[in-house]
Amino acid sequence: MQTLKKIGWEVLEYVRRALAPFFIKLMFGMTMVAVLFIENIELRTILVVLLMAADGVLSFVLMRSTGEQAYKMRIAGQLRRENKPTGSSETAGSYRPCKEYRVYKGVVIGLVASLVAIVLIIVSGTTASAGARVALMFACGWAYVPVAAVYMIILSSTGMEVIPVSSVWFSFILVAIFVVLCEVGYIMGGNKEKLRQYMLERSMQTVERGKAEKQNRK
């Protein structure tokens, strides 16, 4: 029972952490869909690229912040296990073991945030369903609109009339890039907090050494 409860908290934490990047990408994806209707090829391409870049930067910054918070939870967990005061009421009040920093969690959060896109890509690619592809475009445009934009350029230059169904598989490249961004951002956030904790500890040691030297002079 205790194991099931622990697993439940872990799953809930992953879902909670994945919600913010999911909705960010949803908004960017919907904007990309609107941009796709621009007839000017050059302008459309530039806007899609800019939206992709902005989406990537925002996702990275968000995951870096997540990594920082997770490492704070890891420090709080270590202090709790050593029966020491956490020193931060904010961290102590919201602490749970499932919130602690782990290197692999950036990948898991990225995959959970991409789960809807992954399912729709597989369904669309294996069934050739137009409905699934439309759902992918509107629900997870970030994963398909850039691919569609590239194919639209190819169509205009080759005279092809329809974007092939197989194009949807290229969406996995964008999903993979997003997952890598999540992992890199998460690790960098954890390392940033780790360095901050190290510098804080060094500063406290310096202060304590100074106090000890004053006491010895007396």
C-alpha cells in the first residue's frame, strides 16, 4: 500500500510539472496554426521559426526553474533524513520525496508534456487518419506545424498537391528536441542551485571561522 501511494505521488508530481510546459506549447502551437494561413511563404517561414525559438527558450527557462526548485527539495530531504532543521519554511511546508531532484526527471517531464502529441502522431501515422492529423495540428501544433510549413515550401516548388501522410513521423524530431531541452534545462537549474548552496555553505563557514578567531583573541 505504501509503495502504491509513493508511485501515485510520483505520477501526480510528473503530471503537475508537465502541465505548465504543455499549456505553453499549446498556446504557441495554436499561434503557429494561425500563421500557417499566411500566404507569403517567406513571412510564414520566418514567423514559424521565431515562434519555435520563443517556445524553446520559454520551455528551457521553465525547466531550469523546475530544476532549481527540485534541488532545493533534495537539500530539504537530506536535512530531514539527518534530523536537521530545513531552514526554509517555504520548502519545509511543501516538501515531499517525489519533488526531490533526480537527473532523469527532466526527460520524464518532457515525455509527459509531449504525451498527447506522441499519441496523436502514432495514430495519425499508422491509420492515415485526417482527423487525427487535424487534432495533432490544433492540439499540438508545435509538433506538426513546422513540419507542415516545410512541406508547404516543397509543394510550392515541386508542384505537389497534398502533404503526404508520412510527413507526420517527422514530428518526432520536434518532440525529441523538446525532451532534450527539458533535460538540459532541468540539469542546469539543479546545478545552479547546487552551486548556490555550495557558496552559501562556504560563506557560513567563513563567518563561523571569523567568530571563532574573535573568541580565541579574547
